[in-house]
Amino acid sequence: MLGERDRLLRKGDYVWGSFVKPERVDGYVVGVNPGDRTDVLGRFPFSEASVDDAIEAATAGGVKWRRLSVEDRASVVKRLREMIGRSSATFATLITRETGKPLWEARQEVVAALRAIDLLIDEGLPLLEPRILDEYQARSDFRPRGVVGVLAPYNLPLLVPITQIAAALLAGNTVVFKPSKFAPGVGQHIAEAVDRCRMPRGTFCLVQGSGSGVGARLASSPGLDALLLSGSYQTGLAVKRATADRPELLLGLQCGGKGCGIVLDGCDMNRAVYETLVGAFLTAGQRHNSTARVMVVRKVFDAFCDQLVRYASRLRVSYGFEPHAFMGPVISENFRTRFRKYGRSLIQRGHTPLIEASNREVRPQRGFYVNPAVYWVNWENGHSFLEDEPPGPLLLIYRVAGWEEAVALHNQLQFRVSTSLFVDPDHPKLDRIVRRLRTGALNVNRGTIGASLRLPSAGLGKSSNGVPAGLDLLRFLTSPRAVLVERRPFDPSQVVPGIQWEGGPPVEEAVAPPDATPIAGPG
């Protein structure tokens, strides 16, 4: 088991069933613990040329992999699940060291990743079954796309990529995976789990590196058939531009932008405060669906703010291996600077800090720690801050007159990945409120970070390009192919008008019979 400060053996990329170190090094990804900068996991060399080798290997490996039955592919993915389970303690330690999140949260991520694989196998595989129309002797099969690229985020470095990798493999695709530059160790350990379960060569490949170099090379590779990106809107925009000349490339862009809460009078106030607190500040507010904004009706505004600020100021910000830590550091010094700068811009535009964005000292560690921040936004002053993604553990509170104003303001948000609605379950207008909210996922009396793989959802606005998350990813990563079979012998009397077919009716007498060759297929 990996220790809290053990250096990793850097194995390089994983191509054609083996770990290989690049012959020509273009740079290094340095694994540093954001909670303690003296803890350096190692320098991981990378080469952009490795992307080409990985694509070539995945293309060759796909010939054998896609010929396996769904059941055989599921058996291999089950072995991968078993290997991850055996290394759960090491995965949790790596997640904490590379992202800074508390160890208890890292352990929860490992459990969620294992559960995701179980759901994909137990409940997702029926989505790959062919559709059959017996009366027409016709069917539609869901065939693999080919080589799938996976560009993973740092905030959920195991859960997000392992869900996408498992879905791609079950659907018959091969995978080229690039982990976040902030989580190379977790990425390497995923490849080690793959190596132990002995997948066919080329089925899975790993390339380390930066997003601007290796990631861009992967996204623009002509050998790629689909690409799944979990990252910022700006990164998604760059990928769209880089692939503009390949409209046939399937893109799944999950660009986050964070979630929003709405608090109405009559709700369970303790629940509303707790769920908002956890949604805004867990994972240091760096999840794609963290709560960034909350709109509170005037009647309960003061009570909500007082309680939220009281509890937010008590949150235990500490080193990830400290047993009672709630929140660790943000991912980097650059991110911490953005966090403070965003707080200053709020004040400059006339908004009120309830807890100001500031650095936090956590001794004896030297990490990128900050205090959770809360701002009251005077949204009617012309600077409503509805267009962007607040960085890190930063919550914006808006006071609204009632639910109509809350919904109208909410629907102006540029990012609408998920929404929490805190309301009396017997509210007379609840159905109407739900219908009017335009969001990718709606959680009633639950935080924005809650989600179910069983339920397809796709963020609205700039949050995604409409590709569903969850089990429906299996369908997205396949291409439906219809097969129509005609077994009846050819009957010349059934030809359409205008064809002088031997044995058919004279031209002047030809009338299209009701079962002549149709313009569209049966059904």
C-alpha cells in the first residue's frame, strides 16, 4: 500500500499492453500535493509523439476487442473492477495526495467508482441489445464507434474517467486515456489495474502530459472516432475549434460551470443550509456541479444568510490526511490567485462580502489553502455575475422577491448543469416551478452535487453540448446500424410505374401496387 509521502515509480505511458517511457521527452508533469507542497510524488515525462503510438495501438487492438461478445467484454470489465477494489486504499491515498481532498472523501470516490462499474454492467448492458422487428425480419444493432479518447478532470480523477472508460469498453470501443496533469499518479494506477486484469493488447492506452500539448494532440488526431472531455468551457471551446474540420468526430463535452440553488419560504431551513453548504464547499468548490449561486426569497433571506455564514465560518479547512478535515486546498497557486481576484472583482462592482475570499494558513503544511467565501450580490446594479463560473469555494447569494423572480433570474444563467430547489413538498405551485426551471438536472430538497447514473441528464447553456451522462453514455458511444432483410421472391407485377420490366404490366396500364418498393422503410 502506498504511504502518505512515498514517491511513485514513474512507469511512463501505457501502450500495447506495456508501460513504456517516451524516447523523446517534450516535458514533465510534476505531481505535487496541493495540501503540502513539500510532498512531491514525482516528475512524469511526456511526449506528444506517444499519442500517435497510442492511437495506432488502440486502432489495431479494436479489431479483436469489438469481435468479443458483450458478455465477454463485461467479464473483462468485471476483472478491472476487482483490481480497482483490491487497490482501493492506494487509490484513496493517491487521490488525497494529488487533489488535496480529505481522505474520507477520496474513499467515497473510490466506492462511487466501483458502484458506477456495477451499474454499467448490471443495468446498462440492456441498452446495447439490438432492436428487432420480427414482422419485417429487421433489426438495429448498436456497434462500437472505434477509438475513444478520454480527457479527464482533476476534481474526480478516478470516478469520471473510470465511468467513461468502462462504458467505452463495454460498448466495444478501445480507449486512449489522458489523465489530468494534476493527477498523473491516479492515472498511472488505473493503467496498472488494467495491466493486472490482462486486457487484450491495445484495448486500453494511457498517455501522460499537459492539456495544451498531449491533450490537444489527442483531440486533433485523425485516428480518433469519439472524444469525451470533462473540463472547463474554455477547454471545450478549444477542442471544438481544433476539430472543426472533422464534423464526423463524436464529441462529448462536459464543461461544468457549477450549479445553482433556490430557497423558498416554507422549506426545511436546516436542510437548505446544510445542502447548500456541502454543495458549495465540498472538494473546495471545484466540482463541475458545485453550488456557486443560491437565490433566496426575501422572506427567509436574513435567516438563511445568518445560518449559512455561521456554519461556513466553522468549516474545518485542513490537510487531507487530518481525520476531521471537511475541506482541503484548491488545486494550485494559480487557482488560488484566481479565487482571490474574483472576490476582489465582486467588491469592486458593489457587492457585499459576508465572508471574504482569502488565503488560509494550515500549519505545519504549506499548501494552497483558502477560506470558504460568501458574497451577497446586488444583482440589479448591472453587474449580476450570471455569465461565468466562480472559482473554488465561493458562493454568491441573490435576494429575490419570490419564486417567479428566482426562476427568471436562474434561467438567465449561462451555465445550468444542475439546480437545487428547496421548497415545501406541498407548495401549491411546485409543479409549475419545476416546469419553468431550465436546467440539466433538478434536485428537489437535495444539493446540486447529487446525481444518479440511472437517470440521463445533460447540462444546459454552456455546461455541455447535450451529451447525456450516466448509463446512456453506452448508447452515445455506439453507432446504430439498421438491417432490413427481404426474403420474398421478386415479383415483376409489383414494379413502380415507368419501368418497362419484362413480365410486368404494360406501361400504359401500370399502377403502383400498395406494397411496391416504398420510399421509406417498414415501421
